[in-house]
Amino acid sequence: MKGIQSLLAWIQRFSLLRNSIYIIGTGTVTSVLGYFFWILAAHLYTPSAVGLGSALISAMTLAALLANMGMGPTLVQRLPLREKGAAWSLTLNAGLVTGIVAGLFVGIIAVMALPLFSSQFFTIVSHPGYTVAFILSIPLMSISTLLDQTFVAERATQHMLIRNALVALFKIPLAALPVLLLAPAGGFGIFLAAVLAMAIVLIPAFVAQVPGLDRDYCLALRGMAGQVRSMFSALTGNYFINLGGQAAGYLLPVFVLVRLSAADNAYYYTATRVGDFLLAGSAAVATSLFAEGSHAAGDLTHKVRSSAKIIAFILAPGMLLCFLGGYSILLVFGQSYAAHGAIVLRIETISAVPDAITSVYVSVLRVHRRLRAAALLNLGMAGVMLVLAWLLLPLLGIAAVPVAVLLGESCGSVAAGIDILLARHRRLIVAAMAPGSGAEHQEDPRDVVGRSAQGD
């Protein structure tokens, strides 16, 4: 018992590991509670209502992502550098107001555009209350996401875990409320449960969690326009970094559907969702590294080494389990899912290694404000994945997608390695030309990743 207490105390002091655990825990808890939410919805609502509700929630999530894609990382980058009180509050408020305005704008566009894609979405525009609810849901989700990024920036991701757990928990009884009240809500009953849960949890977030960060938060608004302008460059860079990092994930299932069939997409989507648990660990550690580096970039070398060790500890057992037991894991979904999806899961397991390398390197580039290089890296990998997947799908079937992802991530890892070697070469040239200037002691930001591979 004493050993366990000592371990927990050490984890609590080691903020990189602690925050990584909380981020991973957030995904785990929301997934488990979300599982019960959809089981309840399946029993209380018709299949068509469940389908519409899930589509509305997906549309809301994508719209919010487009509305504030770059603001979250920008807050992680800037908040640690701001003095507590008015300065810190102004930066956070500028991010929140930008998210609200962008969310309303994107929400209005989404309400007009969604019915053009499917007649099922005419429900949104057929009732003024539904229209208003959907438009308001986008800024609500934007605020929620930006609060999570604020907790990441302040290395207090336990608040992120609590907030998301409460949202996932409240959704369950709220989904049953329309049925208990005999209200003919249909798919909107499911959708409104998610929206109301987010809105309710925002109250304790602003009353207790944000003040609990000990940053003397206040409603500072003076000078907000200038604050937003000063954030624009970082906002644009982070937007394209995230776009490159997430575009392929949204488009690849569409490619499978168009080039193959709906059944093939079901096999692919199920297998890749299982494999995403592997990638989630690396993403969580990389996010935590970004926050740590934003607080103190000078100690980045040690933090990168620690991140590599944590990721290896997480990935090794997971990769072994998925590679050797992938078929058995997918049998839970059915024989056909295991037969078709096992190869997808095995290849995706291999791609977890280069994915971890590029995730960590993008965080290093972000810490050192090399946003253009990070954006080009992510966009380049996404381009390779999408082009190869489109060309190979008719030839290899659904196995083409993880092959394309593996090759894209591998190209990104090679590009990162070349960038590190070029940086070292330039540093050596500078040192040779001016041996007395102290240039040989100057550390290029990219060297931290190269040295981390050599161990402690």
C-alpha cells in the first residue's frame, strides 16, 4: 500500500505523465458512458430517430471543429506566458468570444447547408425551435472545447476529465426525459440531451473550475480586438496544423464508401475505431508535451525523452494485443467484421509507431513557434494518405486505407528526421565559422528530438 501511495505521489508531481493520464482517462470515461447513452437511446427511440440524432451530433461536432480549430492550440501556446489576472483573463476571453462568434457563423451556414445533403436534415429548418437549438449548439460546443484546452494549457487536465465525465453522465437521463414527458422529439430528443448536458456543465466550469486554476480570472474585455489581432498569426498556423492532422480521418471513410461499398466502410470503420485506442495514447502525451513546453521550452529535451518513454510504455502492450489478438477482438462485432477488419487493425497497429514520432515532433515545432513547418508536415502527410488511399482502394480493398496511413506517417517521420539532420548541419557550420562566438553552444529547437533518441 505504501508503494502504491508513493507511486501516486510521484505521478502527481510529474505533470507530463499526470496530464497524459487524465487526457487518456477523459477519452476512456466518455467512451464508456457514451456506450450506455447509445444503448439507452436504442431502447427508447426508433432506429430512424437514433440515426438522425447521431447525425445531428456528428454535424454539430464537425461544425464546432471548423469554428475553433486553431484557437484551442493557440490558447495552449499563449496562456502559460500571460500574467495572472487581467492579462490572462483577456487572452482567455478573446479566445472564447472568437469561438462564440465563429460558432454562430458556422452554425447558421450549417443550418442552411445540411438540408441540401439529405432530406433527413429538413427537420432542422421545419421547426424554429430546432433551428435555434442547432445554431446555439455550435458555440456551446466551441466554448466547451476551448475550456478543455485551457485546462491543458494550465496543466490541470483533471478538470477536463471531470467536465467531460459530467457531460457524458448528464446526457443519459436527459435522453430519457422527452420519452418520460411523452414529447414527440424524435431524433432531436437525442440531440438536445447532448446540448443540454454541455450547457448545464458550463455553469460549474465557470463558477468553480476556471477560478480554481488560481489565475485570478475576471471578465476582462478591454483591448479584446487588439488581443485577437495579436493571436491571428498563431491562430492561422494552428488551424492548418489541425486541419492536416484531422482531415484524413474525416475523409477516408468517405473514400471507402465511394470507392467500395457501405458494407466495406462498416468493416473499415469498426476496425479503425478499435485501433484508435492505440493512437489516443500518443496524442494525449503529445498534447501534454505541448503544454509542458509552452510553460518552459528550455527543458524540452528532457521532456521529449520522457514523452518517448511514456508512449513506449503505453504502445508496447497495446500493439502486441491488437496485432496478435485483433481477430478475436473484432469477433465481438461479428464474424464478418473480424474476417474483413483484422488486416486493417494489424496494419494500423504498425502505423502507431510513425504516428507517435510525428505527433511528438509537431508538438516540438509548436512549442518553438514553427507553425508553418508543422502545418506543412501534417498537410503533406494527409495529402499522401488521401491520394494513396484513393488509388489503392480498388486494388487492395479496405486494407488500402491503413497502408496509405502507414506510408503517409512514415513519410512524415522521414521528413522530421531530415529536418533534424539539416538543423544539426547548420549549427555545426555556424560553430565552425565562429568558434569563439559561443554559437556552438546555441541549441536549435529541432535538436531536442534528435538527442532524445539517444536516451538519457
